[in-house]
Amino acid sequence: MRQHSGIGVLDKAMTVLHAVAEQPCTLNELCARTGLPRATAHRLAVGLETHRLLARDDDGAWRPGPALSELAASANDSLVEAAASVLPRLREITGESVQLYRREGSVRVCVASMEPLTGLRDTVLVGARLPLTAGSGAKVLLAWADPHLLRSAMADATFTERSLLEVRKRGWAQSAGEREPGVASVSAPVRDGSGNVVAAVSVSGPIDRMGRRPGARWAADLLAAAEALHKRL
């Protein structure tokens, strides 16, 4: 028996989610399973799709969306838990915005983020999906990616494969004005217990403060943070 919160729209949205979780369905099937009016079912399903809680298959039927697994994973995510211990210190040392990115398909997703308490900042919200074609975090995640992903991403990248070779050689990446004008960043790879690169930890902020070669200033601290994350994994 399903629980009811007393908040009508929330309970109806949950009814839609449960119906789709049982089996992907078209709008007609969704109405039949939930008993909701057609306009209501459609409005709720489209809203849930906007937030990636629902998605459509090749036949146009709704199915559970990727945000559900992301939310479930974060409930017991060792990487996010490690970030909660490491990122505050990194922010304190640098005085800049700090983020942790994980690759999901052909994009990178921010799974943890902290902002400086004062001054201009580079705000990247948790859950933000950024391309793998620009920025130091993208370089780190691509530098150790499989060849197929590397080839497909390089077609639109703002950097070259030669620059990724340099990233692998020195163990960190930097950028200035690549992802966003006026923003510089430096990133380092985070490895799991098997040595695989599973994330990129980053520091970012205005070029006026970070400089066009932020690695000269912050690479050592990034590498130390990446090692601290690795140990907690």
C-alpha cells in the first residue's frame, strides 16, 4: 500500500513514477494505470522528464530516467562521502571554488561543489552536466578515457590530443577561458582502489585571481587533494 503525504501534486507525481517503474508506458497506458486525467498525467510526466526522473524510449514510451539512479547512488556514494572530507580543506587553502566531476557517458557531472565564502566565484551546481570538450576537468577525464570516447570527443574539443599527452605526463590539467570566458581552472585525476581514474577534482575561479597558468599555483594542492580522495576510496 502506497503512502500519501497529503500534498496532492506530490502524491500524483509519485503515482506516475511507480506506474512507469512497473513497466514503460505511453500516455494512454499511464492514464489507465494511474486513473489520472489525461491532461494531468501528461503534465506530470513531462515535468518529471524535464528533471530527468523520467525518460522516453525509442517508441516514445516513458521509462525511469537517469536522475533516479544518480539520486540512489548518492545516498551511499563513497566518492561523494570522500569529497565531504576533502573539499572543505581544499577550498580553505585556495580560497576559490572547488568541484568534483565524474564522467557520465559523453559529459561530466558535478557530484560535489563548494564555493568561497566571499568574493567572485565560479558557481557550478551539484548535478550540472558539462561537456567533455573544454576545461581542465574535461581534459583530466579524457586523458585516461577509452580510445572510442576520446576520438568522439576530440572532434569538438578546444584542446588537442597532444595536450592530453602532457596531462598524462605531468598528472594534472589547467585551462583559462576554455569552458567559460574569464574563468580559469586546474584539475587532477582521482583514482579508485584499482588505480582507475574515476573523477576529476578541480579548483576554479576568475582568471584575474587564478592567472592564465593556475597549475603553477595550485597543482600541488590539487594532487594532494586527489591523493586524499584516493585513500578514502
